Amino acid sequence: MQLYDKDLLSMQEVRELVGAAKKAQQELAQMSQEQVDRIVRSIADAGVRNARRLAQMAHEDTGFGIVEDKVVKNVFASRGVYEYIKDMKTIGEIGRDEEKKLRIIAVPVGVIAGLIPSTNPTSTALFKSEIAIKAGNAIVFSPHPSALRCIKETVKVIRQAIAEAGGNENLVSCISIPTMQATDNLMKHPDTALILATGGSAMVRAAYSSGTPAIGVGPGNGPAYIERTADIPLAVKRIMDSKTFDNGTICASEQSVICDIDMRPLVQTEMEKQGAYFLSAEESAKLGKFILRANGTMNPEIVGRSVDTIAKLAGLTVPQGTRVLVAYEDGVGRGHPYSNEKLGPILAFYTGTDYKDVCEKCCTILHYEGKGHTFSMHSNDETVIDYFARRIPASRFMVNTPSALGGIGGTTGLMPSLTLGCGAIGGSATSENVGPMNLLDKRYIAYGIQELEDIRKGMPDCSDGICKTDDAGETVTPEMVDAIVAQIIAKLQQTP
């Protein structure tokens, strides 16, 4: 029977892709660590070789970002990730404790459903392929429709690299007819073991409500605090570098800048010197109406666009050479569009009376949107840094580094990742930068080290109806009382 309906075709494709992925994964499960690592290395090398071509395609397909920065992201997602994970033991026995008589065996989860966003399409496909296979799994991608061409080409590159390394190319595959029904079927397929969801909030919620175990990430909305002990020119440079990298498409990028109110003139002057344009009240209101859609979600028209494009779309005239648009903001929530996540070169600017007031405002911003994601500050005062570290509801706390690149592990020691967990507070299953160890189960082989009689010997005395602790069961002798009294008398005699 010939199928013509697009939805039916897409659902049939999902069944075939998952079936082929399951078979390929079963073959991978019989391979050694060295064989698996050879496949991952081949993907990494292919990603680097094709980094520019895929970056150009991603830009052409989506209109988002900057080609040169997308090249960097593709190399990061290929070689950067590989260098970090290459020595991880993920196949077979990965741990042993002789004293406790415990062995730990890595168990692949099986077939993973990988949701790919339009903001970082090619780099996310490369990254997820590497970590999935490193953990012994196969992965089937559900691509964002607007980035279908470049994602399919990336998967083609990956599949060829797998075959060249002696693996089954069906370890990585991609839906070619992207529909909501296809994605839903992929997430709910009985042979899909885990969903790795990177995308909009609606898609992440769908992943968690599918009935299949999922690792999803929520929106970022990280404030950046420039504290008074910071090197202000350097802090501003880092923020500007971060916010303009690929036109702000990385969710860990700064969404607002905040400083103590007496620092405002100095910080603003430095920001203007480095290419920031502070909007007037009228300009701010005009752009503010353009940032969000009627339903309160981010307007895709601003995502990954240049300052010039955003200004033109919003009907603004800005100085030539402007790198970032900045709007004064004094509130959070509905009616304050700059307090939301803005995946473009747009920043809100807040002030506080002191660092404690700033901390409270940053918490308010994150609780409104971006809980559990990322926060950054520029400071040389460890006491203030510690004050924030104990209070800020973020899984990634960046100090003296560009937040976008620091959050994904580019300029910090974090796991290089394009899937950033937000923890329970952010509705995520993990607070980590997701890597191979998040994509496998651990089987614990535990040998007996004591018998029931040994446990009984260690039981407390419960003869009088109340079980005694070790201290409560200790007998106080007259000698002990005499010693305590002698100590008290000696102290009294020493008191003038």
C-alpha cells in the first residue's frame, strides 16, 4: 500500500528508524571500549573537517547567528567534546571497590530520541552523537523543521564517519519528514529508552510528559553582576564578547547586566565605549513591544539576528557599529519584556543599592524565568562571591568569564556540552552539563561482607523499651564524677 499522507509517512519513518537504531545499538553493545572510542574519534574528526561548510548551511537555513561563530561551535562540539570525554571509561566495568566488594558495570540505555533546536542545529547534532555513542547508545534525531537541511547534512557526515570507523551507520539517524506526530511517536516509541531534549519550553514539557525517561533543559535568563571589585573594562569586554557570540543564540549568554547604583555611570560609560547603545525611554518601549509575542513567549524574529536587523524590524535608528542594545529596567515579569530571555544582542540594565539588594533582584529575575540555569558575576571579592553562591538559584555560577562560553564549558572546566541541565528547581532531571555519564545506567555488583548475626551484634540495647544510643548506654562511674568536679574546681580557682 502506497502512503501519501505526510503525517502517516513521518510516523512510518520513525518506526523504521527506531528499528534500525535498535539493531545497530545491539551491535555496538558487543564492542570494546577501544572500538567505541574509535567511532567517536571519527565523528569528531569529521565534524572538524566539515565545520565551516555546516556552519554556512546552518546560517543559510535559519538566518540565525554568525557563520564564523558557528564554525567555532561546530569545532567545540566535535573536537572540544571529544578531548574531554576520550578517556572516560563507559563500556563494561567502570568502577571497583575492593574494600566494599563492589563492582560497577556501565549499561547503555539503548535508543535515544534527540531533539535538535534551530539555534544550534549542526553543533548540537555533532555533540549529541558523540556522547550517545560514547555511552554505548544509538540516537534518532527529531530536527527543527527550519533547520532540516543542515541537520540532515550533519547526520550524513556523522554516518559516513561511523561507517569509516567500522560501526553501523544506523547508530545515528534523522527524521526526514519532521512533523509533530513524528516527534510524538519517537518520544513514545516502546524502543525509545531516553529523550534528550534541547529546544523550546513546550517541546521540553512534551518530552517530560511522554512517559519516557527524559533529560530536558529549560530557558536561560542569566543576570550578570558587575561587582565593585571587578576589573570593569575586562568585565564589560567579557559580557560583550559573550552576548555577541553567534548573536546571542547560546542560552547561557547574559540576559541582563546589574551593578550597584553608584557604579552605574562608570559601567554605562565603559559599555558604551565597547559598543553598547542605551535606548531612550521611547526607543525602549518601541523595541519592548517587539521582543515578546502576544502569548508572552520570545519573538523568533529577534533570535540570533544582528543589531542592525533587529533595529530595522523594530523601526529604530541606532549608531553605526552598535554591538548590543541595552534598555534600563526596573521590574521583573509581565509588562517588563526585557526581564525575559532574549536570544539576541539585547540586554536589560538593572541597579541595586548594594550587593545584598543585587542578589535579591537576581534571584527574582531567575525565579521568574531561568531557574536553575546560569548566573554570572565579575568580582575579586571571595566573600561576596560566596554570598551569591549560597543563594542564587542557578546550576552554573560563572565567575570572571563570558557566561555563554563559560556555561557550555568553553572557557571553564565544566563538561563541554550544548545541553545544560537546570536541576529540580528548573524542572530538569539533572543540574549537570549533560555528557556520556548521563546517558548510561550503572549496574552494581555487590558481594556479601557480613551476615545477619553480624548485624544483630551491632544492635543497641532496647531492653527497657527505648533503644539506647552509644552515648546513652554509657555508665557514669563515681570516678568520672570526681574527675568532672575536679575540673570545675580548677577552673574556678583560675578565675580572678
